[in-house]
Amino acid sequence: MLGRGCSTPIIVGNRVLLTSYSGYGESAAKPGALDLFLLHLYCYDRETGELFWRKDIKGNPAENPRLNPNLLGHGFASSTPVSDGKNVYAFFGVSGVFAFDLDGNFLWQQDVGWRNFNFGLSSSLAIHQDTLIVNASIESQTVYGLNKKTGKGIWKIDDVLESWATPTLGLNDQGDSELVIPQKDIIRGFDPKTGKELWTCEAIPDYIVPTPVIVNGVAYCNGGKESRSLAIRLGGRGDVTKSHKLWQARIGTNVTSSIYHNEHLYQIYENGVFQVLDSKTGQTVNRGRVKGATKVFGSPLLAGEKLYIPLLYSVAVVAAKPEYELISMNNIAEDEGEFRASIAVSGDRMFTRNDKFLYSVSPEKVAETKIIKQPLPTNASLASKAKFDFDQSTKRIRIYNRCVGTDKTDLEMFILTPYKSVITEDQTTKSKALITEWFPRFAEIRRERSDVVWRYLTHETDDAVYQKEMAAIETKVMALQRDLRAPVKKMFSKEQMDQHIAESNAWLEKNKKNQKK
């Protein structure tokens, strides 16, 4: 298998499908180059591991070139593909959403955003009837409903902030489908047919990564740096914080999703802490560390009466009961690779992957475990013509693909970071108050930008018009940022500004020397 990735394999009939990437961002020692950046979709035979086909996609050069430990850890193939039994859909962040049939024939590609983040992406796709649901919160602060046959937009949801969670579908007490999307500060419920907002609930005041679990008309959500959990009954309308929030607890996980079993929620924290919550009350039933556990990024799997927990270098098997019982700890001695993906099940087989291998494992017949490994095909070709490239006139990434910030986090970074070595605590407080005061103007531009993207997704405008409108939006944002920075700079004394200018000049000089090297 070529390339890195932490997306989970999916099994469709006799096919195993998964994604990876190569050429750029594979390690700190060998970062690679953007012009070599490729995204891959693989299709293997479930029984033999034979490679049916592989599709290569030119990665968007707007992918964050400033590699950092978090981005290197998770990479650019974190979103698990999804299938309706006929086609397969893969999401690669700013490189877009891609559709293929199960024989590997390219169907369509759709852009859903231009913004990247230090953590990369993790949200996977969901399907409701003929609608493919894409959480592009990180890329454009939007969730899109796309026609799965054409890729054309059906509906969109604006102002979805700091959500890495996969959109989750569930039935309310009336038997109607609801789409649940957790984000910073609130959880929101929608009609998956129209994208119409049905309800909101005050929730976790932080970014959200774990995917909700919906059982018997109740959505169980968790996340945030403080790791909280809560339960919300579906079926409400408007603000349901007081009417439908069943409980909220100051315990949960930041990355991995929960498992519901026999009226309990089972959770594994990133440091290996195993915890059990009563699903009716949110009370902690049990909590303790999995012996020998290292980092945990993949979510647990329930199979029979056992929980399979993917650790970084092994898989812990724990009894699915409130009393903690470690049944076994399994690792593959000859493979030192890191396992960051969750585990998939098909029949009597489990499938998991790391950066080098795709594994097919029979839990009851370890001797028949199969390791799927295939060489790189010699006739590989790009699956579709890349829409992303460098502007040949300026030798820069096309302007409409660049990150332009219109939320408070971005604004604080753009406005305050250049002065971080000279700004005082009092000045920081006053500056943040200014940013809050100015924020509605930026929010309005964000919605205007969302409308520009929507016209492009629904084919109302072509590439040329889209680029022109996005360039105008970015010009407007940069002008507003400049106007906001002016009163911030007025707070600084002459000594502070002199120090800032001296440090900036020193950095520029150092940067020139590094470029020469």
C-alpha cells in the first residue's frame, strides 16, 4: 500500500476500500514537495488482498505547507470513505470530494472549501437517500448536502464552527430522520432532506472532534479539551437546551467517539483511560487506565460482548461490561508502524490499517490472519484532471484557494500574533474586545463568501466568475483586517513599535539567509 493515512477501511461486498496520500507531509525528516503531493483511493479483494484498482488524485497545493507535529501525525487522508453499494465517495479536505463507481471509474469532483487547519481534517461523509453530506466546517465553515449522482449542491448549512465530527443521522420518537451536527458552543439538529435547522442546544464551549452516537431517539455527544459529554433527546424545535438536554457531565473524550451498549456509554481517552458512563444519568460508573496503553486515536469497536480498542501499537480487547476486564492485548511483532485508524468489521473478519499495511484479521482464527500488501502499480495515472495548481503569472497558489480568516480565532491570530513579543496583557484584553466589536462585519463577509461558493456548487457560475468573486471577497477581508489592525497598533508605545520593527527586520534577514542555504 502506497502512502500514509489514518482513515478506516470500508467493506462493500467483496471490496475493501481505503485512502492514503504520498509525496508530501509524510514525515518531518522527509517532508517531500507539494508538486509531488498525491492522494490515493485503493480497492482490494476482501478475500485475497489482491489489488483491484488504485486511483491517484493530484493534491491541492493549498494544503497547509507549514507542517507541524499534529498535521504530520494525522496527515491528509483522515476521512473515511463512504459507499451506497454502487459508488464510493472520498473526502480530501481542500482537495475536494471525489466520486467513483466500484470499478474505479471517475464520476465527479466537487470543491467544498479552501481553508486548512493545523490538525488537518477528520470528518467523514454521510449519506441520506440521494444526498451526500459533507462537513466542511474546517474548509469553509459550512456543511453541504450534495447530489450523490452529480455532486451538485442541494442545500447548505452556514456558520458551522470548529467541528471535526462526522454528521450523524438518527430517528426521533416520531420516526423522522434528523441530522445531528455538533460544533463549538452548540449542537444543532437539521432536516437531512432540506438542510433546514430544526433545533439548537447549548453544549461544549470548544472545538468538537468525536462523532455523536444516536440510540432510541437520544443523541450522545462528547468532546472538547475539557472532555465533556451530554445527552439530547431528538424531536425538539428551536432552542431545546432546557427542554431536551437530558444531562451533561464533566467527563468524556477529546478525540475518540463513544460506544453505546446495554444502557452504558464506553469511552477511551487519548491517554488510554477507559471510562463507563450511565447513559440515563451521565454518572461515571467506572474509570481506569488500560494497562500498557499508549496514545489512542482510533475509536473503539463493539463486536459481540467485547470492545476492541485500537492503541498506537496494539489492540486491547476489553469486556463490554461496566466492570473493567482486559481480555487480551494484541500486537503484530514484525510491524512497528503506528495504528491511528479505527477498526472495520465484515463477517468474521476485522480490517485495520497503518501507514504501510492493510490487515485482515480473523479474531477466532489467528493462524489464518492475512496481511494485505501490494506493490505500487507501474501504470498508475491520475484519476481526474487536477483543478488546483499554482498561478503561473505570480508563482503563487491561486488566490481563491488561500486561507482567509473571518472567525474570531483567525482574527486574533492575524491581528495579534505579529506583536506577541511586545504586547502586554492589558493590551491583549483590549485588542480582543475590539475584535469582538468588529466581528459582525467579518461574519457578514463570511456569509457572502459562502453564497459565492454556493453559486459555484450549484453551477450558477463558472470557474472564471468564481475566481473573480473569491478574489474580491479576499480583498474585502484583507482591507477590513487592515482597518482593524490600525486601532490595535495605536495602543503600542513608540518603544514597543521600535522593538517590533527591529524583531521583524531581524526575522526577515534570517529568512533571507535560510533561503540562500
